[in-house]
Amino acid sequence: MLKIAYHPIYKHPLPEGHRFPMEKYELLPKQLLHEGTCTEANFFKPVFPEEKYLTAVHTPEYVTNLKNLNLDRKAIRKNGFPLSQELVDREQIIAQGTMLGCEFALEHRIAFNIAGGTHHAYSDHGEAFCLLNDQAIAARYLQAKDLAQQILIVDLDVHQGNGTAEIFQGDDSVFTFSMHGSGNYPFKKEVSDLDIPVPDKSGDDFYLAKLKEILPRLIDQVNPDFIFYLSGVDILETDKLGRLSCTPEGCKERDHFALSCFRDSDIPVQVSMGGGYSPDIKIIIEAHANTYRLAQEIYF
């Protein structure tokens, strides 16, 4: 069975007019249930993680300051969300959803988190709607529990996974791969183990050809015990924070190819949803829902 982390806290109240489409976290599971892609049995409700797993990735000082709401105005502005206890609770529960998803993935070969993909969170600070790096935390969780040792992170969000790259800099046990828009935030990129910058306005043909050339070879090269997939749908031409020109069909083909590669390699994978900022929320939900539909089709 496809297991999916979801908690009502994922939809966090924001000031009117905020550019982050928080409602997608409520609408996506409703859509999956409505169309019959999933049933209630597919979903599990994460709780708070143990702090030791957070501090295996983030500095103890940062985690303490975050939990105590002790961030200065500059740091709060950089995060992009008004700081509150509910927000900090939300970020921790998202991380736990990804951690528990890893255990389900080991059992069922794949698992999802309705939220997550918070790849801009560094070891000592957050930025760009990311406060705690869920997939980095889950990678260390797997290693700490001796459930996996060699890990591959496949980040196909339109933005580079700069926080993830910083966290695992110089660590051979976690290979970071980011394929992102070259002209997109962050404008000062970090160095992943493999970065593929995609030129502005690149459409389906260029994007898919590049991915199909790289991903199977990379899986063979790294030979991981576990894969994390960040499936951001902000590669779409309609995305207001992205600069690529992929169609919904191209985004779906990306997910079909990636998920098929993971299945064929027989390596467990955890999927976090990442970004999606098209002005029409229906486009975001449809693109994210395609990832789940494909997982059901390919794996189950």
C-alpha cells in the first residue's frame, strides 16, 4: 500500500495575500480521496520527532532558538513566514512525516509526504519557506537506525537544494543531485555533488532529455540503499516563482520516468512534494496529484 504522511497542521494560516499557496496541503489529499486514487487507509498522521534527530542535521543552537521563537527579524523575514509556535510545530511534524515515511518505504518500496521538500533549510538557519530540512533529517534518521547507509537525494524542484547541499557538503554517504532552473533563486548557489542548471525557458524536450541522460547512470554510479525524491511542480511554465517552460504533460512524464527508474532499481524511495506556485491552484493540485496517480500505477 502507498503510505502518505498528512496532518491538518500542514495547512498553516497566513496573512491575506501571502504568495505561498498553503491551501494546497488541504486540497491535495481531498482530491486524491475524491477521485479514488487513495483511501483513508493510505494516510498516516505524524507527530513530533525526537529532538536528537533534528540536531543530527541542524545545530543545537538553531533548533533551540527556533523552538523558543527566538529568531531576529532578519531571520524571520528570510524564512518567509510569520514566526509562531504553530508554525514551528508544523515544521517538526512535517519532518516526522518524512522520517516515518522512510520506514513505510522500506516496507512498501515507496512512501509520500503531502508536504516537505524543505530543501532551503541550512544546518544553522532557514530560508525561503523552509525552516527544517525534512529529507536531510530523514536521511540521518535512516543512518542512525542503521536502516540505510548510502543515500541519494534526487531534487527536481525548480530551485536548487542549497540547504541540502550545505548540510551534506563533504559527506560521501549522502549524494546530493539537484536539477534546477539556472536563473532561479537561490541566486548564489551552493555546490551539490551533482548540479544540473537548466537554462531559463527550457521546455519539456530539453528538460526530459537531460534527466533521462543523467538519472539512470547516477543511480548505477551511487548505488544507494535509499533514495529521496523531491518532486516540485514549479518547473511548470505557469509557475510564478519558476523560470522554466515545462507543460503539465512534461511534468507528468518527468515523474513517470523518475519513479520508473526507482522501481526498476528496486531501491526504496521517499517522496516529498516541494514547490508549486502557479496562480491557478487547480494547476498545482493536478500536477501534484499526477505524482500520486503514477506511484499507484507503477508500484501497486
